[in-house]
Amino acid sequence: MGLGGCIILIAVGAILTFATDWEMQGVNLDLVGIILMIVGLIGVTTFSSIARRRRVVVPPASTTVVEEERHHHHRGGYHDGYGV
């Protein structure tokens, strides 16, 4: 059952408990509504904990930059605007 089904259970349970005044012989509709709300709440918490576990953040792979050292042999003077 998904999140929508759990919310529907909570809504139906609340309607049975708080919004109706039906009398059925042998059935306590207030108790049935409370049970439906509890089952819906358990479903919502279970669904949210499972959804939280699925949301694993994977850090992006970092690339290693290797700088090559350039060995220039100069006989003095300037090179690329910098002194040697």
C-alpha cells in the first residue's frame, strides 16, 4: 500500500469516528474508525522510513588532477616573463 492508501485510511477512519452518528448492531464504528486511523499512521511512518533509506546521497566522484613538472634548462635570461 502506498502513501495515498495510508492517507485514505486515515481519512476514512476520521470520518467514521468524528463525522458520523450511524448505529450498527454489533459494530462500534468509532472503534473501527480509530483502528483505521492507527493502521494508516503506521503505514505512513513505515512508508516514510523506507523512502528515507532509499534516498542515499552518493558524493560525485572526484577527479584527480596531476600536474606535470616541466623541467626547462635555460642558460639564463628570462622565460615566459619570469626570471630564471
